[in-house]
Amino acid sequence: MKSVRTVLLLGLAVILSGLMGSVAYAQDPDQGKATYEEQVWQCQRCHGPNGEGLYARPLAGSEKSAQEWLDQVRNGGRAMPAFSAEQVSDQQILDMQAYFSGLTKPANFTPKQPPTAEDPGQNLMLQKRCVACHEEEATTGQGRLISNFIDRGVVPTQEVVVKQLRTPFKNMPSFRPEQVSDDEAALIAEFLAAQVAAQTPPPALPQSGGETSSPMFPLVLLAVGTALALTGLALRRGLAR
């Protein structure tokens, strides 16, 4: 009887484990599509609007398991940054895995190659795939990122850039030191700082004329005051007579 009971308990445990697993990994491909297109739009910049591949490999027709997707998104890869749970949940990752695994894999794929630049910091932005999200800054030295620095009065120093790479705010994923080193971040900061300086208007200079006080004004006031004082003194003497 003991052996029968043990077998029954083990069987029940296996069934419950399977049920729990199916609940935990329930996936919605339609929701995965919506998440990819509307929430983690950054992924499109490297993997293409439909997962067809761009700077990075295609996601369409993915043969990676759900757990492999979770590991990849959370930890990043050779060139891929990592996304936090606040940016995209585990369930949303699993939904995207279900969506892309159901698509047809592109027959051919050649990754887009960014241009090169003479400035080392600019070149790093191009080659480290920063260009995928910061194309205007990386190619022309202008754009919203530069404007944000100017508007906030922030100089993009090495410390500022490293902090953003390691512990980014808002939508930007994080980069490990193996992907972008602190020294490389310093070169990127130098390039960005030069662009900010070039587009920052000079401090306002004093304007001549108009509202500027004339240097003769105090003398005029002194003369008027003296005249009034003498007039008052003359009046007092006249009344005293």
C-alpha cells in the first residue's frame, strides 16, 4: 500500500507541476505583438519593425525557448543591452517569444552596417549601435539628446554618460562594461560635450543705449537737488524779513 500511495503522490505532483508551469508560461502572441510595437519600441531600432532584422539579427521565426528569451532580455548579449523588469515584464517577454516564434524566418539577412567617423567618440556611437536609437546625434551631432543637455544645462561628462549606460532612466536599456567600457564612455562624452558647446548660445552681453543709464544722470540729479536747496534757503530768508 505504501508503494502505491507513493506512486500516486508522485503522479499528482507531476500533474500539479505541469499545470503550474502551463499557467506560469501562458502566452498571448497578440499581446506580444502589441508590446513589441508600442511599449519596447527600442527593440525595433535594432531588430526591425516586424522583427525582420536590422542592425541585429531577426526575431521572426525565433527558435529560442521561452527561458532563453527571458535570459537574453534580462542579461543582454554580446552587443545587446539588458532590459529591466520595470521596462518590460517577464510575461510580456514570453508573449513576444510566442509572437515571433510563430512568424516566418527571413530567407536572407544582412545586418545594416553603420558608417564610420573620424572622431573616436562619434565612431563609438556608430559602432556600438547607439546609432540605432540616437541616429541624428551619431551622424550629425544634433538632435533631441543634444537639445536635452542644453535645456537642462548639463555637460555630458564621463560620469554622466557612464551613469546613464549602467543605470539608465526611462526607456534606455543598460550596457555592461564589457559592452561599453568607462574609457569608451569618456570618448563618447567628449564628442557629445563638443556638440553641446557648439550649439549653446553665448551669454548675453550688456546692451548699449535704450535702458542703460547715462553716466551724466547722477550729476543732473545733484544739480537739481542743489538748485532746490538754494531756492528753499532764499525763501526762508525772504520770509524772515
